[in-house]
Amino acid sequence: MLELALELEGHAVTTSRSVADGRRALAATTFDVILLDLGLGDGSGLDLLRYIRAELGCPTPVLILSGQRQRDTVRRAQELGAASYLMKPFSPNDVLGYVEKLAAG
Amino acid sequence: MRILDAVLVGFQFFLVAYFAVLNVLYAFFGYLGLRSVMLYAREMSDAALKDLLERDFYKPVSVLVPAYNEEASIVASVRASLGLQHPAFEVIVVADGCTDATVDRLTEAFALTEVQLVYRRTLESAPIRRILRSLREPNLLVVDKDNGGKADALNAALNLASYPLVCAVDADSLLDGDALLRATRLFAEDDDVVALGGTVRPLNGSVMDGGSVAELRAPRRWIERFQVLEYTRAFFTGRAGWSRMGALLIISGAFGVFRRAAVMDVGGYRTDTVGEDMELVVRLHKQARLQGRKARVVMTPDPICRTEVPSDLRSLRRQRNRWQRGLWETLLMHNDMLFNRRFGRLGMIGVPYFWFFEGLAPIFEVLGYIAFGLSAATGALNPTLAIMFLLLAVLYGVLLSQLAVGIETLLLARYARMRDRLVLLAAAFLEFLGYRQLLSLERLRAMFQVRRKRGTWGEMKRTGVGVGSHLS
Amino acid sequence: MWRRYGDGVFAVLALTVFTCEAVVLGVLTASAVLRATGTSRPETAAAVVMMTLIITFISLTVVTAYVLAYHKMSERREQLHAERMQHWTTRWTKILLAGESQPNAYLPDEALDALLSLRDVLSGTEGVRIATLLRQYHVGSRLSHRLHSPKQLKRLEVLEALARARTPEAIPDLLVQLEDPEPRIRLLAARALARTIATLPPGSTRDAVAASLAGALERAALPVGVVEQVFLLLEDAAPRTLRILLDHDDLSPTLRRAALEAIGRLGLPGFDRDLAAAGGDLEPNIRAAGLRALGEVGHLPAQAAAGLRAGFADAVEFVRIQASRSGWLLGEAAIPLLWSALGDRSWWVRRAAGEALLRLDEPGRETLERAGREHHDRYAREMAAQTLRDAPAPEQVGGAA
């Protein structure tokens, strides 16, 4: 649904549905913003974040979108270098706002 | 000669009765298993599960991994365990007197450093040489100890576990990302649950993608295909049914979750049996009954654990030999439960079933083949009748397999290719061309070795499951 | 994880097969007995075996055909379903964000499914719009209508859909379901109610419904964990519901315990009286839950202090553990209590005491250091030393141990 919302605003979107898929997509292209859901089926979203920052050394801003509200998770996400942490349920307009702000740099 | 004929014929008719009752029971469990799956599937959806996770509704769990000479796969396996999705869990790997590079590989991969840990040595175990903590992964603990066997290693790990639930796995068990969540929520919901098993499926033949299963495929070798059927029958039409009746006695050693306090109360695992997983569950049941407490042992039909099954005959035979010995050791250790009213459904139905239909089955099966062969040869039994009867046994066996496969078809993560489904159908028939008979013989052999080989394991030739490997 | 269609048919099939086989095998056994005793002719026995063979063959064919057909059909069905879901998700998104016009007729199942998925995920203006849409299409009444189905499985599915839809019009029907004799139905009804009530704006309606829920929970005999789930799912409506529940006389120990644990988990202020009372309860589970909640809420009301102190000397281990865990609330007054707790016979109490001392910053650390040197109990000395070793350095903010 977000994919569509972003496309309506004129953004080019690539969607990956698993950690493995995500890694491949990251290897193939560079992105302006990354939206990361933590509840990916085959692995931890936080682990992917660590991979992005530590192993790829990629500075792309990462916006975390997740239903998990634990303080620890939020803290760890920030430690690992997430630009922002949005909780679900979210308002699409808010997300769009964040994405545009982050993309603008 | 007359007497021999009469005995043979009489025995065969006893066998007919045995066969009839056994297969009706299997079909009954099959139906119960299906019902239990249907209710379970509607009781909590994946979305609802996620909902609870987001609200902190879970119980922390310690994953216990006993390992012996697993240098080929241990790092991949531990890495997979650490990637499990659960808010609060720890992984305790116990290197049980490894003579290979298991501990070294772990030390290198996870930056292990020795620590002095104060803990409560409630359960006895072989001496611990070192306790190592990972500098990179705060929830990983590795214990290097003297060899003592799997049960001993688990006891050592239990001593060190700091969470209320423990999840005992095999070193090569591959767990689903949300396995711990699915398993532990049943404990969080119901105080009476003391042990839980999940469905275990063979990994062989699946296409892996970075440590998890990308595509589930039927294995190439027939020996592995037969095992797929066995596991499908055992879990979906066996244990699921038992769980529904409240008389589940076996929880697989490949994946079992327990309340730590309950396990400590009964004294941990027994180290003098190869069937330590079953023995523990029986003891948990027993203890609860004796103390007049409610203790539920349940099974979740979700297939959250995959394991590599033996792909060569020798390892397979050793494994089945061990299982049969383990079964008998447990039954004999707890023979006071047999037909004992005090133990309710377990004593009156569950345990007797295991005695008569699982324990003694190999004897009847093998004798049945012999008897049929003899009587057909001596002409005491009409050969046509004998053949028809054998055919009946085969057809019925395939029918039971298909019932189980039918339940598996309901899974979202099922064998997706129609081809694989037809392969499994063929396998259901081909099983009877020697596979079943061979294993019955092996199990019969095991029964004579119960006394001699008390508590001895064998080794399985491992082909190295893990990251980026394609098993076929 | 599981498909939910076609399994009913399969179950009927399995039951039929089981019954047929039971009968047929029974006949076979009887015939075998008769044969053995010589009362019947060999031809009869052969005929019986032949009949059994044929029936088994038929059963096998039917079951196999069903399994293979199901496999094929479910593939196709799911493909179609995925396409339709995609179509409807796109359409709803456009309706919400791009102002497209909404369908004016009856909603097909996939449309409803897509809309419910979006309901789970969206809040804000779009969230409100979805709630409006659900009302416009009478989704609540449409679903609760199906609750009258005699089939338990169907009702379970509807209850799950209601939990996602969170439509207030369904509340009366849900309350009825909470009285159902089947425990699973009550469980799902409770969850659905909690999720629905959470969306109501604060006010007299919500309070009235919360009261009904509290009453129904008392009668529902749900396990502790499930009642806790219900409170967690109530979100903002939880405090009021808890208040009503705890004010009931003769509240069952199970509910009281669940309530106390929920208070702790949610960190709710305003339950001082109840937490204090818990300390003196006869049930150890309730004492423990109360003490734990005190620590999680993070505030010690004056009337609860005595209970907390008493907890340190409780006969039951897990009560002492919670007392130690929450001991830091007593501030420096806790130090002598925690000092003794370090020497408790239970390892878990000792550990909790160590961690509680860490929470007391400087005075706590000093005490631990002193305990490591001077405590008369050897195990206490070890635990104190261990705790200090495992503790994160004072400057570190939430780093790995």
C-alpha cells in the first residue's frame, strides 16, 4: 500500500519482501531513502539495518516502520543508525512527509 | 503338523485383529489430528500473533543447543539461532567434549571470551572446562565441558539458563524466524502448559537461501522421501491427535519447549537413556499427576523446525535402533504407569498404546511376515488370501499416508510442486517394497539390545546444512 | 500458516473413511475369528477380504483424488485471491489518498479483506476514513450476522474478522459470544471486544461497555494469560476497565492476578490502593504480581511500602524474587533488606537483589562492593561480585553487556 502511496507522489519505489531480497536490492542499486519494516519473515530487520550501516557502509537514511513499541527496540534502532522510527499504525501522509524530508537531505 | 498349522493359522488371525485395531486407531488419530489443526488454524492468525508481540506479550526463553563435533555446521546454525525473532532470548551452546574444532570455530566467529560465571548447579553434569561469552552477541553463551552425552549437556545448559522457558534443540535444527514466538505464547496464555513440541520436517531436498528455506522441495533420494512421509504421518496424524487427547508422550529432541522450573523440579534429563526426550516428558506427566497438579503437554502443529534426516541406510538404521531402544528404556523405567488408574488417560490409554502398538509392533510385524510366508509355503493358508491380505496392508498404509499428506497440503508452506506431491504418493506405495520391513527388522533388533546397549548413541554422517547449501 | 478452506470437507472425508474402515475391519476380524473356529466357510473369508480390499481401494482413491485436486485448486484459488487483493488494495489506497470515488454497491470478500488489512495498518485521517467506510458498508452487522452460524469453525473466523474490523456495532453480539460454552469462542470474542473497545472515544459509552466487558470477564473463566492479553489489547480503555473490575467484590484470584500483571505491563498509575492490597493477599501469585507491578509502574505509594518490606521475608520464593526486584523503590531504606536478600537461599532472589542494588546508583554500587568483601554468606559475596562484573559501566548508555 505504501508502495502505491509513494508512487502516487511521484517517487520510484523498489519493494523487497524479505531480508535476503533486500540485500540483493541493496547490492544492485543505491537509494535515496530506505523504509524498513522490522517484521520481515526470514530474519531480523534490525540485523539488516546493522548490515546496511556496518557492512555496506551505506549512508542512506533509513526510516523504520514497525508495530513494535518496546523501548529497547527503538533504542537499538537508533543506536544502529536509523534516522527515524515510526510506529504502526501510521498515517500515510506522515510517512510521505518524513520520506520527503529525508530524501531532501 | 496339525498343531503347527493350527498355531500358525491362529497366530495369523490374531495378527489380523492386531492389524485391524492398529489401523483403525491410526485413522482415528488422523481424524483427531486434522480437527486439532483446523481449530488451531482459526484460534490465532499470524496477524494476531504479531499483534501480541507488539504489545510485549511473550515469555523470555533460553535456547539450549547441545553440540558434539559439529565443526562443519555449528557457526551457521548458531548464527541462525541468534537471528530468531523474539524480543528476549538467549542461546546457550554446550560443546560436549568436542574433539574437533567446534569451539574454535565458534570462538573465531563470535569473538568469544572466557568468563567466570556464578550460577546455581542444581543439576549434576560432567565437569565444565570453560564458560565463554560473546563480545559481539550479548545473548550468546558457549559452554565447553567434558563429554557426558546429550542429556548431560542439556542439564549443564539448564543450570545456566536464566529465563523461565527453555527450548531444547539439536545442533542442526533449523527454526523458523517466529518459532519461539509461536511456541512461547502458548505458555504465556496458559499456566498449566509445562511442555510443548512443534512439528519437525525434514530439510533434505529444500533449496536454501542464506540459512533459511527458500523453497520446500521433496528430496531426490527415495530413502529421504520415505522419511518425509514418516515425519508427516508421525506429526500430523500421530502427535497432533495425541495432543488433542491430552496424552502426548513424545516431544521431539529436535525441538521442545519446557518450563524451566518444571524440568528442574523433576531433576532434569536422565543421562542413562537414549530416549531422554521422551523420558523427560513422561516424568513431567507423572510428577504432575502424583502431585495432583494439572500439567498440559501440548503440540503446536505449526512446522517450525526443520532438520536434516539421514540420507544413507546405515545412519538411518542406527537412528531407528536408538529410537526404539529409547522408547523401551522409557517404557520400562516407567512401567508402573501401565494400566495404572492413578495416571488417568495416560496410564489407561496412552502408555498401554505405546507398549502394545509402538513398542511391540516390530515383533508382530516381523513375525507376521514370517508367519504368512510359512503358511503360504506349507499351504495352511490359501496363497491368494495371503496376497490379498498383504495388498490390503499396503493399500491401507498408503491411505494413512495420504490422510497425513492431506493435512500437510493445508499448510501455506507445503510442497508446492505437484510433481513433489505425486512423488510422495509413489513413495507411499514404494515404502512397502522393503523400506518398512527393513526398519521393522532393525527395530526388532533394537529390542534385544536394550539391556546391552543401555544409553549408547551412534553417529550420523552429516552433510553440512547451512548457508548457501543445496541439499538434494 | 494454514489454509482455512476445504479442510472441513476433508475432515468429513476423513471421518467417513475412518468409520468405513472401522466397520469393514471389524467385519474382517469377526470373519477371521469365525474362520479360526471353523464356523464359516473359506469362501466367506475370501469374500470378506475381497470386500475389505475393494472398500479400502475406493477410500484410497477418493482421498488421493481429493488431496491432488485440492492442491491444484488451492493454487489457482490463491493466485486469483492474490490478484484480487492487489487490485482492491490499490483501489482503496487510491480512494483514500487520491480521492477516487468509492464503490457504491455490495463489497466482495476480497474488498473487505483488503480494507481490513488497511485498517490494521493505518491511523490518522486515513484511519478515521476507513472506520467510516466500514460503517457505511455495514461491515459490523454483516459480520455479526454470521455469528449465528452453528459451525464453530465459521464463528471463529468471523470473530477474527471482527477483531480486525473493530466496528462498535458488533459489540452487543460479541458480548453474547463471551458467554458461549466453547472456550475458544470466548477467547476470540474477548480479543475482538478488547480491540473494538480500544477504538471508542473516551466517554460514557466507552465506560458502559467497559463495565459490561468487566462483568462478562468475570463469568467467562478464561485463563490468566488470555485475560492479560485482553487488557493489553484495550489500550487506552484499559485503566477504566481495570478500575471497574478491581472494584468488584469477590473478584476471582485469576482475574485479580491478571489485572495486577496488566497494570505492571502497561505501567499504569492510579492503582495504588490495589497494589498495596495485593501485598497482603493470601494468594502468593497475587502478592508476587502486585510486587512486580510496583516495580514496573515505578512508583511506591506510602501504603504499599509495608507490603514490599514484608515481601522480602515471604515464605514463597517467587514472591521474594519480586520483592527484591522492586526493592529499589524503597531507596536507601532498601539497602539492609537487599543486603540480606543477597544471602537468600534461592539463587534467583540473590540475583534480583543484586540487580536491584545496581538500580540504586552510587549507594547501591558501594553496597555491592562491600558485600563482595564483607558479606557473611559466601554465595552472597559471589553474587555481589558477579553483579558488579556484569553491570554496564556507569557512563555507558544502554550498551551491550
